Amino acid sequence: MPKLPEKLVKLLDEINITQHKAVWDCHGTPVMLHKALEKIAAHKNIMFDAPQIISCDVASKEAVICVTGHMENATEWSIGEAAPYNNKNSYPFAMAEKRAKDRVILKLVGLHGDVYSEEEADDFKEAKPQNPDVSVGDTEQRVEAALEFYKNCNAARFESNEKRYSNLIKSVGITEDQYDAVMDAHHKRKKELGL
């Protein structure tokens, strides 16, 4: 992952979301979750005007929307567009709104052009890591990956990851709270799976 802008690191810390959970690398570009951007907007008290529909064609699933947002004394606007050529889902108006709002949030907090929303392009979502690996990354990332893994792994995956689990809880950098969280998640999932 390329080094994240300091502004972004600070904002993620303020909303209590780790970089590992909210941002990923897509060919050298930091891409951020829509829900993390929404949390930043709420944290920064960003207010939005009602969106303006510039163009729409329900039959052809095309929508172009202008969104204006305000934060303190600053105002920014952006266009969100969704059409079959740039959108694979069946809800173009919602997608156009998400894209416009995310762009406005990034502009208002000074990150536009440095960080992109996952909603910008299907390529960004496709590049998002799907299966966290508890064997790589710093201790915090590994702990988060383990906690996510234990939420929905099946019995075979649970058993095949026991060595990684063992290595994680023996990590030199693991804190007592992290250790307890991983142990609790491990034991809870083991009981749920009947192992």
C-alpha cells in the first residue's frame, strides 16, 4: 500500500477505523470504503443539499446527479453518474448519489485526487482484498484479519488456519486486549462450529 496522506491517517484515527479496514491499494491508488467516507462526513458535520438531477433515463438505467455539500465555511459540489457503461448494478440513482457524495466529502476534507471512493469504479471494488490473511501485515492488521475471519469461516477453513492462529497469539507485538479479542473470537467460533 502506498503511504497514505497524513490527513487521511488523522481522519481515520478520529473516526476509530483502521487503515487496514477502510482503505486498500488499487494499482498504487488508495481506495476507501463508502461507509468510511460517510462516517467522516458525519464526524465533520458535512451537510448536503438535496441532489439535483441533471439527467435521467430509468429505462436505460442512466442517472446524472449533482450534489452540493457544506462543511463549516466551505462548499463543494460534484457530479455523480451511473450508466450501463460504468455501473454493473441495477440501481443507477443510488450509485450516482453515492459517487457524487463521496467526491464532495473527499473535496471538503482536502483529499480529492489523492484518495478515491470504492464507488468510483467497478475496478476499485474488484481490487479490494476479499480474504484477509492473518499471516501477513503488522500485528494490528493480523488481529483485525483474524477477527473478521472468525465471524464466518466454515469448519474446514477454521481447522486449516489453526497454525496461523497459534502464530498470531504468540506474536511479540500483540497487546493483551488484542490477545483477548482473538482468543474470544476463536473460542466462540469453535463452539459455534461444534469443534
